[in-house]
Amino acid sequence: MSTAAICWTEDLRVGNHAIDEDHRHLFALLDNLRHTMPTGLVTQQAAVIIDDLAEYVENHFRREEEFMLRIAYAEYPRHKAEHDRFVSEVHALQSRLARGAQTVTLSIDQMLSEWLRRHVLVMDMALAESLKTSS
Ligand SMILES: [Fe+2]
């Protein structure tokens, strides 16, 4: 059972309002997910949150990718590849649930949030920095 709270923290602030607001929302969704399946057992509510998460994260990544294209960001391919990998993880999870899986990896919420933290601290920080200097 994962016990640590999943929340957006100040160290994750990249300084771009739209991106920061999206990230806050993403962490809140992951925290909701944590609460709906504390034992890794899939509930109806958990499946709904995972669908929300998939939709939200795709919109968010698209927003960042549009920012990157706008400034002809050199790191675009590498950054987008990370986004794509995350989206495929979430899609794989969705299809497991659609096929009737009753349980998911116990700490899926924790794994996703750790990935997101690392991504924000490295890739999104660098992106926000470039957005500041090129605007
Ligand atoms: Fe990103």
C-alpha cells in the first residue's frame, strides 16, 4: 500500500503559469487515484480517474509540444519521446482494465508520480527556461 501523499510541491514550479497549473492538476489526479485504490484493487472510480488522467495528460503534453514547436526547441524530439512513453504506459493500463483486470500494480500511482516529478524537474524546467529566454 502506498502511504506517501502525492502532491505538487513548490520545487516543481517551472515558472510558466499554464504548465504549472496543468502539473498541479495532474498531481491532484494521481492523488485521487491513490485514494480510490489503496490496496491496488481496481474500483469503478479508479478506472474513471485513469481515463481522466489519460485525457488530461495528452492535452497537457500537446500544450507543451506546441510551446516547443513555437520556439523551434532543439530538445523537442527527446522531450516528445518521453511524453509518448508515458502516454503509452497509461494506455497500456487502460487496456488492461478494459480487458477486465481487477488489480493493477500496487504502486502504479506512485510510479506515475515519480516519473512525472523527474520529468518536470529535468525536462519541463529546461523547457520553461527556454520559453522565458525566447519570448
Ligand atoms: Fe513535458
